[in-house]
Amino acid sequence: MKDIAEAIKSGGLGNVKAPRLKAVVREILAQRGELSLDFLAELPLEEAKGWLRSLPGVGPKTAACVLLFSLGRPALPVDTHVARVARRLGLIPERASAEHAHGLLEAMLSPEQVYPFHVLLVEHGRRTCAARRPACPRCPLLAHCPTGQRVVGGEG
Ligand code: SF4
């Protein structure tokens, strides 16, 4: 366990994630007899998500990350940046749960748009639409953003 925690510590929370990772690996081996998720590339997308989410500690974001980044499937991970920017732009309701946000946003996108949408919203959230101080006056999305209009208009 110590070795796993050490190997993943640069990602943060190594001691918390290590036992979870071990449990997931055990479960994959028990179910599949090998350490490979390649079979998920052939399953219908919702089935592949469901399979991943049945693993211990795997939620909608992690399942979508595995499918998008490792298998090239059009599943949208909604991390803190994607959720914040999407809320401010009015794409999802203010109180949408993570689970609901995944479904709502993914349904708006064609399969080809999923990867760039994710990457660009994360980048926008880091560079411009920061959690505490969004740089609305210089944001290229200002004209389309209800939150930005309020901020620039002095209401937010
Ligand atoms: S206008 Fe402001 S709140 Fe809207 S996306 Fe841009 S930075 Fe974010």
C-alpha cells in the first residue's frame, strides 16, 4: 500500500487513494480475470459507464475520465472547472448535482465535441473563469454569459 501511495502522491491524497486503487484493481481482476479495461471500448457507452461505476469508489467523473482519456469514448468528465463554468454560463442549473450535470452537458454535445469541450472548459476555468475572481471584463464569453453580465453590471 505504501508503494502505491508513494507512486501516486504527486496527484495529491495518495494515502486516501491508494487503498481505493487497490480495491478497484482487486475487483477488476476478480470480475475479468485480467487487468485490462479494453473490453469497455466495445460496450454501449451507458453500459461501460455503469460497469465502471459499479467499482468501489468510482463516480461519474472518474468513469468518464477513464472512458474519454484511456478509451477515446465520448463520455464527459465534469470536474470542478467544467461544473463552475457551465453553471455560470447558464448551461446547467445552479444546484444541479454532479450526476445530473454529467447527463445534461453530455446530451448537448456531439461525440466529437466532448473532448474539446472538456479540455476548453477546464482551461477557461483555470485562466479566466476562476472560482473566486472570474475575469469577466476580458472574457470572450461575456456577451453570452448571464453571470458575467451581472458581474460587469455590478450586481455580482
Ligand atoms: S463572463 Fe465571467 S462568469 Fe461568464 S464565463 Fe466569462 S469569466 Fe466566467
